[in-house]
Amino acid sequence: MKQLPNPETKWRLFFALLVLPLAARAQVFDTTPPKIAHQPVRLGRVGKPLPITANVSDNAGVKSVRITIQHDGQQIEHEMNAVASAASVPVVVQTGTEAVAVYSTPGNTGKQLGQLTPGELLEVTLVRAPYYRIRSATGLTGYIPADAVQTVESGAAYRITLPAALTAGGRLAYQIAATDDFGNESKTELIPIRLLTDAEIARLQGQRGGQTPPARSEEQAAARPAAKGSAAKSLYSKPAFWITTAAIGGGIIYMLASGDDGSAPKKAAVGVTIGW
């Protein structure tokens, strides 16, 4: 004699078919936004293309990386393209059991900027094998050997090049935002860009290299304080001093004329140029 299914068994089967898949999906739902590792680009050349790069990672998958540009009161939004690469890039790394020295250039021949403590988490803003340019939670930036840290998160590098039309003049600032497959979003701060002319860049390079600055005009010489005691005060009042200070503190991705690592002058490499 054929038995009818128990009503309680029906409800259990209904629960298993309907509720359990929803519960399983809830367990994998991600609320963590993507990680953006980025060294702010605070300086650029007037009328020259300006590349901007960011390393982004997310466990659920990066859906999009966008840049919002503010130019003379107008707001422009554009996608940042992933840099074609056979391998992913490290985005978050961690120091081991020993302290790691941070240098101003790849290698240990540059100026030592500071020291990282054991177990410290760092953002990787540029890979220049066998070195990483890193940014610590305290704001320390510089280069360390890649083999001195362990990779915690990996992702991809995203790049865009601002065209000369945007760098020709006026106020310029940008913000990078990344969204994952679950809609979580993270953003950088709004980063202003100071656009420099070739004359300003040459003057800054002369000061960095210890070269004698060009002769001043009679009006400039007359306006210059004669007292030696005011030398320090006049130094702090010079725009070049604060530009250089900002460059050292925030870092320069775009190679104005001397390379982003402070090495000998070389031509800037532009990766992806976007039509605007």
C-alpha cells in the first residue's frame, strides 16, 4: 500500500529548497569596500599629459574604478582602465619580524626617510621590481625591497592620463572611487594638483641640485630683503619652498623632469591615454 508523504516532511523539503539557498547567499555577501592604494599626484606640468595610477583590490571583485575631475568649476567623471599585465600587483603588504628601512629611491643609495616596525601593514602604490613604493598608515612614503614584506592583498593597477586640455591652466583636482560587485564603494580624498610652468620646474630643480639661481631683475633685487637675519623668513615665504615641501611630503608620481624616483632626468612614460 502506497504511503502519502508526511505533511511535516513537505514543509522541511520546502524550507530546504527555498530558505537554505538564501542563507548560503547571505553568508557570502560582502560589506567590505575595495582597497585603493594610491600616491597622490599633487604636481603637474602646464599643458602636458598627466598620468594618474592607483592599485585596487577587493575579495569580491572590482566592478569599476572611476576618477572625478574638478576643473575650473566643472566636474568630469571618467573610467580608469586596468593596466594590461600578466600578473596581479600587490596592494597591501606586511613587514616581517624585523624592521625595514624606507628610502627615497629604489635601492639603498637614496636618503633614508624612516623605518617600518615589524608586522606593519602597508599600501603598495608602485611596483618597480625588485622594490615597492609604499605608503604606511602614518603617512610615510618611500621605497623598500619587495622581499622584505609579505603580500596580504593583490589586485590590479588602474591608470588614466589627463589630456593637455585639462592641464593647460586653471584649478585642477581629482578623486578616485572604486566599487566592487556588491556595490561597496571606497574613495580617496579630493586631491588638488598644482600646475607648474617650465620656468618654475627649472627653478625648483636648480634649488634641489644646488645650482645657482638665475640672476634677478633690478625690481626683484630691490624687493629682496638685505638683512641676513631675514634669510630664513624669506625662504619660508617663497612658493618654491612650499612646492618642494609638498612634493617631498606627498610624493610625486608624475615625473616632472627628473623622474618619480629622483634619478637623472628622463622622459615621462604615459601608459594609457583616454580620449575626452
